[in-house]
Amino acid sequence: MHNSHMHISRSFTLDAPADQVVTALLSSELAAKRMELLGVTDFDHQIDGTTATTHAKVPAEKLPSQARSFVKNGVDATVKAVANGNIVNYDLDLKGAPVDLSWTIALTDGTPTAGELDGEFKVKIPIMGAKIEQKGAGWVDRLLGAEVRNIEEVLADK
């Protein structure tokens, strides 16, 4: 089976201390902004200490066109974020979709906080995987780009 994957990384700077950024990364406000970006209204966000979990039902029409043929009824998505000091690891689980997306945000101490976002996007489909991945890559890149703006907005609202 052909498993290809795409690596995404970007650097950013936030004008807030790392602990506030970590709190924002786990926050319900950030989860709500992500869901709004995806056009998802049916979701639930729980924070338990240093772990945050978002469950969402993503309608098929909100997914990239290349993905719709695989998930005609939409998908149940779970994003799990685990903070460990100044590092937050995210895993996206799309039930029934042959896709893996995980990313890590690592922060420096001090204000402003420098951040590094590193992500892996994998499509687990023989032969077609790489092609779908290329098309999905732009979508994933836009999502992760919006992530930094969303974090800034959450911090500004505090």
C-alpha cells in the first residue's frame, strides 16, 4: 500500500507569553473559530487539564471536493490537543476517511513568543493517495494559516 505524506511547517510570532498562548491553543474560543472557518455548527469542546478535545460532525459539502466521494455522509471528526509545557500536539481523527493530520506547535519562552507549527498530512489510499494529497494540501495549508490568525484573535479577546 502506498502511503505518502506531506510535511507542512510555518513560523509565527505572537505578542503574548507562552503560557497564555498554550491556554489559547486549548481554548473553546479557538475551537469555535476553527469550526466557523470550516462552516461546522455541530460540535462539542471539552478541556480537561492539559488536554482539549473537540468532536464535530463535518457535512460532506464542507470537505474538499476530492474527499467527498469517500465520505458522502460527512465525517465525525475529533481533534485532540495535548499540552506539555510549551509544546502542544494535535491529532485529527476523521472517522471513515483515509486521512491523517497531526501537527505540533512549539513555543519559546518570553514575550513575544516565537512559535513553530509542524504538521504531517497523510492520505492512506493506494495509487490515488499522492494525487488527493496534493489537492488537499492547499486546503490543509489554508486551515493551518488561519490557525495563527485565530490564535491572535483569541489572545486579543483575553
